[in-house]
Amino acid sequence: MSDQLEQQADAARKRLDEEAVRIVQLHFDPELGAPFWLEKAKEYDFNPLTDVKCFDDLKKFPLFEDDWFRGGPVERFLPKKWHNEYKYTFETGGTTGIPKSRCVVRDHFIDYEQFSDTLSDEDFPRGSNWLMLGPSGPRRLRLAVEHLCQYRGGICFCVDLDPRWVVKLLKKGDVESAKAYADHVIDQAYTVLTANHDIKCMFATPKLLEALAMRLLDEGTSMAEVGIKGIFAGGTEFTPQWYRFCKEELLGPDVFITPTYGNTLMGLACGKPFDPADEFKITYYAPQPRAAIEVVDFDDYNKVVGYGETGRVKLTTLTEELFIPGFMERDEGERELPCEKFAWDGISGVRPFHVFAKKTTVGVY
């Protein structure tokens, strides 16, 4: 790293340390804290209010258990400071059993307003209408993209998409019905795009974006010809190979696309700005200090791997609405150096954690 980037990285780390302390102070505040953490603190052999003095001190907490998010009351993770505000509930998973859920006040709005600041007005013109081509229902993504569109001055058009139904079909081996459902989703998107709504920007998942682009080509048109200028997409299906295919074959030179990586707990990690020298390599940077990603050793989740080395994704969420120390994601990848735009560690090659990969069912999106 250059001297200037090292200074920026040091400043970013200092801010992360300060935010870790501030957020722990709020979530464990006896009067305003989160009910879940106030109860949990009774089990610890340390005092979060006095013993957390930097980000690394969060290792004092046990790893966060996935099942803690299943069932209610959903507001137990939300500090009492927010309990009289309007609240939203977002779910993830839920194909089998009780879905994981999160109670939110404004986090989804803040995350996407900050993401908006990373988008260029040339590729994502302000005042433009958007198409949200992704999951609907109880998922945060639908409302978050709509807010992003409104924040930038536009109107958001959405489709109906229930990914749980598609996963059920695939698990039963009913590929034909799953394909029919995917066609149903693309029919909705095609209808909206060709109805003179002046849509210039969109969110899509790789599978759905590819299917829509192919449908437009079959109809004798293209993304550029129907007016699309900027697309952000995300998911482990967004590989370097698909990135090249998308830019060179599906979209062409007049449509910009940027990769993203995120979920209901983290927010949205941005992709490193495209550089031809990277050979379509995709590197993501978490929205620090609101969330931090560490690429950790497969056998020691408190040990960060070296740059360029492979490890599992460890997520820490630090917002006034949600505190998650040490959540082990179902992804792995390679640790990357900070970059000029994002002065903290990144991750490339994001893919399903190899232990779970064979058990993962990838649906319509």
C-alpha cells in the first residue's frame, strides 16, 4: 500500500474502534439497551460496558448463534431507545422451519443512502425510475431498493417474486415448474420495461438479469434500447466469468453494471471500481464502520488470514439498531488489501462455504 493509503487505512481502523465502543455502550446500556444483550450480559465473565475498548475486544464475545434470530419477540435485539418508533420486520431464509427475522427502524434506509453516494450520476441518473427485479414479500431488499430509487428522485417498479416457492420446487426435482415460475417473473419485468415508464436504472440478480437480457434479445431489442443505463446486481452467482460475459455479451458498452454483496444483517458491500487490469476480478468492501467483514482461518475464527489467503467470512454488525459480534456467514473467499475508495480490508472470490456448498439449493435468483 502507498503511504497515503496506509494513513487512510489507519484512520478507518480508528473509526471502527471508536464505533465498536459506542455501539456496545448503547446496546448494553441499562436503560436504553437491547433486551437480548442485557439478558445475555449476565452470562459473561466480562463487562461489555468497561471491557470493550476497541474492535478487537469484540472477540471476548462468543460467536453469534444463527438460531438466535429465529422466532420472537423480534424487537429483543433492538435497543429500547427505538421501541416507540415505527418498525419494520425483515426475514431471510424460511424455506424450511422458522425464518430468521430482524426488526428495523431506519437501518435499511441509511445503508442504501450511503450506497447511493457510491453511484455515479452518469451511470445512475438522478430522477430516473428504477426496476427492482428481485425477491419481494418479507425481504428487506425490496423496500431498500425502492428507498434508494426515491432517495435519488425516482419511482420504483417492482415484480412479484417468492424465492421460497422456487426452492421448494427444485428440492422436489420439479425443474419444469421452477422454469415456468422464472418465466413468469421475467414476463413481469419485460412488461414493465416496455410500457413507457422511462426506467433507466435497476437492481437484478445475475440469473434474472441474464434471463431478462436474453428475452429482450429474442424480442429484437436490448437493455440499452429499452433505456437502461445503470444496473447493480449481487449474489454468489456474480462470478468473474459471468461479469465478463455480462459486460461483453449481454449488456454492451452503453450499460454500466456494478457488483454488490450483502444481506439483511450486513447491509450492502460495494464492489471495487472496475479496472481492466484486474481481469474482471470482483472485490467487495463492507460498509464500515456500520459492518465489518473479516476473512478468518477455517480452524480458528479469531485468526484473520493473510492477504490473498482463503478463509471463511466473519461478519460484525455495528449500528444503533443491531449489534452482532462474530456472525459466521455461509460464504468463503480471499482477503484483499484496502483500495483507494475503501480504505479497509476487502474480500474476493465470494462463494458458498465449502462445508455447506453441496447442501445449498440455488433458486430462481
